Amino acid sequence: MDEVLANVYITKENGEKEKFNFEIVKESLRNAGADESLVDDVIKRIENRIHDELTTAELKMMIIMVLRRINSEVAQKYTANHS
């Protein structure tokens, strides 16, 4: 999967494109209180849905939907951090 994602760019809210980086997603989840097990679980659930030109808004919504199903407390913190 890493080879595929090496050429994936995400579109930021300001229209700029940035190379997709799972480490940024992981750090964001940790900042919302996710432990490593939860971080890994979320990554596994979204990794096949990452595609070129995905927007940051779409990515955030994807993560929030996954978190709401598995840990509502972290979902609330993640949502608050990304409002």
C-alpha cells in the first residue's frame, strides 16, 4: 500500500496539493487521545479509501465516521481539533 500512496496527493482546503502522509494522520489521531492500537485500527479502516486528489475535508469526515463507530470520546476530540 505504501508504494501506491507514495504518488497520492491530497488537496488542502486552500486548493494546494500536498503529498499524502499517514504520519500526519497518525499524529492527528494521537493528539485527539488515540492510543497506538486505535491509531492502527483507524489506519487499517481508511487506507484502501485513500485516493489521489482526496480533499482534507473528505479525509477528516472519513476519519470521524470511523472513530464514531469505534471510540466516540476520541471522535469528539478529533472533531473539536479539526473544526
